[in-house]
Amino acid sequence: MILNELSHRRGVVTATTTTTTTTATRSYQHNRNNFIRKSSNGLKRRRRRTPSLRVSFASSSTDTEGKMVGGCEFGDEGEETKRRRKLARDLVRNLLDASSSVSNNNEEESKSNKISVEGCEHIPCERPPLSLLSGSMELTYRERPVPDVENAFMHKCQLVSSPSSPSSMVRRFRCRKANKYIAHLFSQIAKHSGGADIQLSRFDLFHAHIFKDKDVVGILFHAKEYCRFDENAFNVNLGYCQQCSHLEYDAKKMEKRNILWIASLKGGGGGGGGGGEKEDVVYSMAVLDTSYHSELLFPGQSDFHTIYEGDFGDILGDVFYFDALKNRKPQERVIVASSTKS
């Protein structure tokens, strides 16, 4: 999501320094070691209580007039919000319908399938693991410190923010296949972004938002996150994370900054309710062209071409992929932040 400071839908990014993160990490490790020495049985009991991503309506945001938008718990959503949500969810169904004719048993055929939905540019991807179709995607018990990505700490830039854990500690999906698949999606977007010229970096593409709507699970990726400040082309101050950005603002490329991945069990299996490995899964990924889908743009974000993930369904959490961590396997570059406290 662009404009952490200008959009009231996101919490304000809190600046953090390398010293603060190091202290928090050392404190965590010290306490954890003491805990292990005192009671190994207690540790085992805690591991069984693995927190999971769950639908949360607490992530609703506030517009410029102070009214709540995007919150399913409020009866009065406003006609504009209802219209935008209907358009978003109709688009999801159209993409799935366009993909349903492809036999997912033939992987090569699935990868080469071109989706004929206007305003959408197909990106090939592999069949998702069933764990991603679940309504409760579990996270690991183990917490890890947020890594310093491309000198972010030096510029007081905090890329990961979540109410589910301290800002300096994060988790991954408990299912290793899910982590590997998320890394695969980010990689595919970078390879097939075409004219959008999307790069995997902390200024361009590094995060996405997970949502669920009935039998559909989806991920909305936001590229072109921190464009370089320019008095003429992009006269907007985005805070610490914008400093030293090499990403130039380009209006045509910004029109393709929203990438949508969606999946569902064939026939509406409730997102993984039936559970066999041989179940047919319909899935699709496409770049959304906002010059065509302008009605999906979130109010006040038209200049930044931001489509809101909450319009597609209930928000489950965010995923981050830091490709710059070359000393780690792709699946180990994935970070998950749930939308609820553990």
C-alpha cells in the first residue's frame, strides 16, 4: 500500500534504528534461552498453541472525513464502497471463470493459458498448495528478527509493521510449501511484468495483502511503493523509506502496480474444506490495468493507482518478500504479518 503517511487506512510507520532492533533481538534471545532451560515441557505446550491468520474486521480504515471505510462490521458502508466492492468481487469471479476451462491436471497447459479478461494481463504461476486455500493459515511458533533490507535500518525505515507481534520480531507460514509458493509468486511477477518493469526491491515490490471471500483466497500485490522524490515528477514526501530511492515515478507504469492472485477449489469447496491432494483448484494471477479498472481505485488514491485489498474480501494479513537477502533460500526471504494479535 502506498503512502503510509497520507492514507489513514494504514497505521503510521514507526521509525526504528539498528541499535533498537539489536537490543530487542538480544533481549528476546536471552529470555527465550532462560525459558528453555527452566521448562522444556512448557516450551512444547507453547508450540502447540501456534497462532494463525484469522479474518479480522479490526483492520478497517478511516477516510479523510473520519468515517470508517472497508469495515464489514459496520452496517452503513456507503453506496460508493458497496459499488466498488461489487466490481472487485465480480472481477475475481470473471478471472476464475476464465481459468476454469483449463485443466489443472496439465501443468504446461495451465501455465501457458492466456486469460481473456479486459484490463487484465495474465501472469503464469504454479498450482498453489492446499494450505493457502485454508481459512486459517497457521504461522510458526518461532519468531525471527526483522532483517535489515537494503540498508533500511540506516535510514530509520521500518518496512514490516504488524499488531500480531513486536515490530522487531516476525514469523513465517507454518507450511513450508506456502512460503515457497509465495516466493514463487513474487518471482513470477518480476519476470512477467512487461511494460510495468517491476523489480523486487524495498522501493518497488516487496509486499502484498492476503484476503478471503467465501470460497476464494487471494493476494493483492502492490508494486512501485516508494518512488523517488522529484520536484516535478513526484513531489510527494513518503517518509524514511523513500530516502535514497532509485525508483522513478512513471504514470503509465503506475497504472500496472496492482497484481492480483486468486484461487478457489472447483465448485466452491469452501477454501480447502474437503482436503484431498487431487482436488481441482482454479487459480489465476494477473496485472490489473487501472486505466481500464479506474472504478476500483480507492478514494484519494487515484494519483497513486492504489486498489484496496479490503474490497476483494476480508483482510487476513500481509506477506513480505525481501529478494535482496541473497544469502537465504527464497522461501526464507518470506515474512508474514497477521491482521490480529496472537
